Amino acid sequence: MSPSTQAQPAVTGHWISVIALALAAFIFNTTEFVPVALLSDIAESFSMKVEHTGIMLTIYAWVVSLTSLPLMLLTRQLERKRLLIAVFVLFILSHVITSIAWNFYVLILGRIGIAFSHAIFWSITASLAVRVAPPGKETQALGLLSTGTVLALVLGIPFGRIIGEIFGWRDTFMLIGVLAALVAFILMKTLPQVPSKNAGSLASLPILLKRPSLICVFIITVLIITAQFTAYSYIEPFAAAISHLDSEQTTSILLFYGGAGILGSYLFSRFSQKIPHSFPVLSTMCIALCLIFLLPMALSYLGISVVSMFWGIGIMCFGLSMQALVLRLASDATDVAMAIYSSLYNVGIGGGALIGGIVTSHLGLSHIGLAGGSIAFVGVLLMLYTVMRKDFITQPLGK
């Protein structure tokens, strides 16, 4: 393999296919993060403490992290449309189990099934969106895919919280399953046949591991996402206990956070290629500062709202920057690289949720931002080092 940009063969693409994948991204990100907004209700229904219920976030994330690469390798020869539909079938069935869970262990079982489907989905989707995009629109396609993630934060989590409060958290998961079935139908009708190409294999690993900038990107991802979810996993109880927000105000800061992500997506499309070295540094710094200032700004509704907006911008810019860098630095084995990226991203989610729970139990909810911010600043330093390396590349995404 060579690190050329000829990563993926051209596939006749249309925006409708990319939009369908963005809808799928919305569904998968909604179900991953919606427990954050329902954690207190789930804990109450099983007579558990919130910090103990938070283990479901860690288990989910670590199942994804442990299975992303193995499942990607097992399915690397399969045609991508057929594989994606099979993933949705597992996803839907697992949501049925989750919604009818009669105890916490059955809930975890359902979430593990969802995690398996999640592991495969995010291993193949970024490169798939780039391949089916119209010629010359690869960066925009990646940005549109991220819009699905943004909408999950803007609409999925707050609306999931509203539905959960009105009907119960179980109906939230059942609704996600129904929406997934609709999206699967759309994909069956709109997504073209996409043969598996340049997925990579187990033999790709030693070659990828010899690329220092790629390794740095992976490490930065773990650090920043761990920092992110040290605080974000417990933002709902933090808003209630520390900021003393009511239910409507808590929902609104989630909307501010997610809505700002739309601006982050725009900023990525607008500036990531104009300032390729500065952009990932600035996004990483933004997250670190938001975490550090979370507690002092949480003393007022206006303060936590402002922090939430900048936080949403920062995390969206960071996520897009890292995905784009992985696709460029590993253009000859995109699916393997994205499987590793997805795995490590979820190591960060699980680690952050675990650290956040420990901090909450031993130091109190008020310290989650400071704990996350301390980790994030290590990521900032490593990002500064990475963008100054000679092997740090910024060429456009290719097919």
C-alpha cells in the first residue's frame, strides 16, 4: 500500500444516497447518546443510583470499541448495501429488546446488540458517503453525514428526553426502532450497489501503525473524547444539581449544544481546508476551555447556555477534522482505519463515562468539567505537535 489519495473507486453518486446515509447517522447517534438525557429516569425505574446506571454508557461504548475492527474484518468482502441493511435489522431487533427490558441486565443485553450494529455501521459509513457522493463533492458529503450527527444532538436527544418524560424512556427507544425501519426502507430504495473496495485487511495494520501522524490522531481522539464524556455523560444531572435548572431549561441547553453543532459543521466546510493546520488545534482548544469553564459558567442559566454553544461548535469541528484526517492519512485502507477510529472513539466514550462516574461518586458532580478539561489539555498539546510533523498531510479527500 502507498498513502496516495486514490482510496476508493468512483461509484455513480447522487445526493439522495448521501442524504439517506445522513438519516442513518442521525438514527445511530441518537440511540448512542439519548441515554444521557434519560439517565435519571432509567435509574429511577430500576431503583438504581444515576452514577451506577451510567455504566450502560461505558458498556455500550466498550463493546463498540472491542468489536469494531474484528467485525469490520469479518465483513470486509461483503457488498456494502447488503451489509448496511443487515446491520439495520440487528439494530431494530435490539431496540425492541431494549424497550421491553424488565430488568437492567436485559436492558444491557439490548444495548449490546445495538452496539454490535453500531460497530459495523461507523466502520463503513464515512468512506461509503465519500464514494457515493457526486464527483468533487466528497468534503461536502462528509459534512452532510456529520449533519446527521448534529441533528441527533439538536433533535434526537432533546426530543428523546421530551418523549421519555411524557410517555416513559421505553417509548423513546421503541420510537428509535420505528424510525430505523423507515430509514432502512429508504436506503433499500436509494443506495446504489457499492462493492467492497480498499477496505484493507489484517495485513494493513502493521503498515498503518508505521504512520506517526495517524497514530497521533488516534491518541488525540481517545484523549479528547474521554475528556468530552467525562463531563457530557452527566450533563443532565449536572444541570439539575449544580445549575439548578428545571426540565425545560435542561432541554434547552441540549438544544443550544446541538444547534451550535450545525454552525460547527459549516465552519468545518468553510475553513478546514483554508487553515488545515490551525483548524484542528482551534477545535481541540475550544473543547478544553469549555470543560474548564463549565463549573464557573454553570452558576447562571445564561452562562451554561453560552458554554454549551461553544462546546457544541468545538466537538463537531473536532469530530469532522479527525474523520477527514483518518480518511486522508489511511486512504489505502479506509475501512480498517475507520474501524480503529470508531473503536478508539468509543474507548473514549466509555472511559469518559467511567471517569465521570468515579469523579461524581468521590468528588461530586461539580468536578466533572475540571476533570475532563485536564485530560483535554493533554490532547491540545499532542495536537500542536502533530500538525507540526512533516508527515501531516492535508490533501483533498479522494474517491
